[in-house]
Amino acid sequence: MTQNALWYETEKCFIAGTWRPTLANETLAVENPSTGEEICRIARGRGADINAAVAAAQAARDGDWGALPAFERGRLLSNMGRIVLEHVDALATIEAADVGKPLKQARADALALARYLEFYGGAADKVMGETIPYLDGYTVYTLREPHGVTGHIVPWNYPMQIIGRSVGAALAMGNACVLKPAEEACLTALAFAEMASEAGLPAGAINVVPGLGEEAGATLSAHPGIQHLSFTGSVATGQMIQSAAAQNVIPVTLELGGKSPQVVFDDADLDAALPFLVNAGIQNAGQTCSASSRILVQRGAYQKVCEMMAERYRSLIVGPALADHDIGPLISARQKEIVSGFVNAADPARILARAKLADDLPTGGHYFAPVLYGGVDPDDPLAQAEIFGPVQAIIPFETEAEAIAIANGTAYGLVASVWSRDGGRQMRLARALHAGQIFLNNYGAGGGVELPFGGVGKSGHGREKGFEALYGFSVLKTVAARHG
């Protein structure tokens, strides 16, 4: 992919409905993880550019965008969804080159973005208040109103999906948004701005300022003109963002790390489980907050699961994103160094299998062959740390109680799944496991635009997706009318 393949600006910010250079007129290079080559350059937004974007968003809230009835906002979002569908192939190609994920996965992300916009377009006028029985002579009711201007800091691993579930929900509620995409991969975020303009969103409803986290991101996090912040990323950065937002006493939605388990019992349908056990760990080269990096297996099924997963691993191929193999490169040389560090420190005798690297890989790409470990101790770093790479650890257990203790034995709690034919066991574990989403005999539910998503513990707080996201992007107001 080259600069000529893009139909929108990259070296500018999108503020108040127009493309404009940063006030300092600076840019950053964008690297293709598959080749190490420069794709194009993006704007290096700084604090002054964030200030301009927040002012534009507030003007939109006070003007045309804020005046729109909910059903009109919904129509505009639905129109954006239609435009995304018209550009699915182009968006997939851009995302594959920018993030490094295989083309088929990038295409699924583009379709998910369209689905988010369709869902929130349809939901925009269906967020209701309620009436509350109270004293004689009173009528009491509640209203859900937008926060005002919301800030959105999205990571590099799933730009389209996270923009859809975060910005889409905020816009549906009538907020005006300032989006700071990750500097490592923000080309589809800029495309989102262009498509919003094409769809007819009023100027300032969505503003996009690329830049470094310590510059543009830090300013957005601490900005007094922001009424709500949404962040997806690492625990350490989430802590800094929440601390900055606390100075302005505003709510923050944090979707942070994970060390998500799949718990496989002796009575599980192993053939049905296998694709989920592997794919949930290697998708996007394991660079997924909800990746299933721990596989807990009861002793009676342990050997069989190890054999099945190892066989599948040995068939996986890692290669350039546009070649559309099973797995693409890691996002950067730094991320490859981090993942390799965990593997180099682990016991090599516990390796059950590794994936294959494709022939004739570009020398500048950040390729890493996924690794499957067996017999891992629950306290091992492989079972405790979020590696954020394609590394999975199989952990044996004996009893249901032991499985629960191991599954809950990390600082995280984002996603978990249970594989068993025993309905009672399914219900017991669904209640006992500490995670924001529990899947029974599946994992991930195909993206689940409608399904509330978020974590407990160091996986964060607040919920995205579904109607819960709309509630999070609104303020509840109670009106008590005395009339008799």
C-alpha cells in the first residue's frame, strides 16, 4: 500500500469538519510491520491541536450537532455504516498494512465497524428514561443526556473496532468527540473522519488528532473541556489517564489488559473446542486484550488437548499481512523484543509446538512464530503476565474448585470460557469466575456488538458495546415535579 492508495489526508488533523496541518506543522512516520518500510506520514498533534479540537467539539455541542433530535443522529450514523460497507476492501487493505494483521482479519474489523454504526444508529432514539412512583402530588421521571464533549484514546491493535464501539456509542448519545488514535496505527481512524464528513455529520461532531501519547494523549486526558474519557490500552497508561482525569472529576471508561482463561473439563467436546482454544490466542498475533493466553485443562483431557493444540500450532503459518496467512507480524520491533523476552526466560523444555514462518519473509518485518507451552505452573510468568503476543500456556487441574482458583488467580478479569457438557457446572462457573464476559462452550461470540464488554480488577471498569455503552456515555438526570 502506498500514500496514493489513500483517498483522504494523512499529514493533517481533522478539526471542525476540515483537514488542517498541526499548529507546529510536524509529522510522524508510519511503518508497515510486514516490511519495516514507511507507508506514509501522519500529523504529530500536540497540546495546541487538542485544544482546538476540544473547542470545535464544544461548538458542535452548542450548535448544529447538539440541536439534532436523536433519530436524526441515528440516521447519520446509519449512513456512516453504509459508507463503511462501500469501502470495506479499501479499509481492510489499509488496516492490514498499518497494523500487520492478515487481510481476512482486517476485513472482519471493517465489517464490525459498519455493524457498530448500524447498531448505534438504530439505538440512538431508543434510550429511555423512566417514571418513578413517589409521594402523592409528585411526578418523578428520569432523563438520559449526553456528557457533552468526550475524549477517546484508542490503541493500535483494533482501531476500527474500538472506534466503532466507543465513538459510535458516544455520538449516538449526542456527545461531540475528540479522538486520539495510536501513533503506531491510525490510518483507518483518519478514514473514519473522512467518512463522517461524507455522511453529513455536522462540523466538530467528530475531531481526530493523531500524535504521541505523551503529547496529544496527555493533553486530552487532563483537558478541562472534556466531560468523559474512554481509553483502551495498557494498565500502566490507564492508571495515568485515570489520574489525570481525576483532577477534573470526570468519569473514565477503562478497557485494559487481560489474561483470559478457557477452562476445559473432561466431558468437553474437544473437537468443537479446538478452533476456539487456538484462534482466541493467536488472532492478531496475540495482540488482543481479550486473547485467551491460558488454557486450563482437567487431567482426563489434558494429554489429548495438548496433542490437538500442538498439531494445530504446527500447521499455522506466519507471514506478511497482505499474503493473508494465519498470522501476521507483531506491530513493532519493540513489541517483538517484549514477547521474545518472555519466551527466552521460559523453560524451553515445556514448549509443545511452534508455528512456521513463511518462506522469503521481508527482512524488515517483525515476525514471531507463536509458541505453545504445556505443564505450566499457575504462578509462572507465562500464566500471570499479559505478554500481548502469540504465546499460550496449557495448565492442568484436577477439580472444579482448583480450576476456579487458577482461573481467578491473576490480577485481570476480562473474559473467560467454560467447556463442559454439564449444565450445572456451566452455571456454577459462570457465577464463580471473575470476568466481565463468560462464554459457555464458545469464546468471543463472533465479536458480539450487542454484548456488554469490559473487565474487573486490572482489566478496567465501565462497559462498552450494546446498550450499556450508551448508558455510560450519558448522564442520568432526575426530575421531580410537585403539582398537587
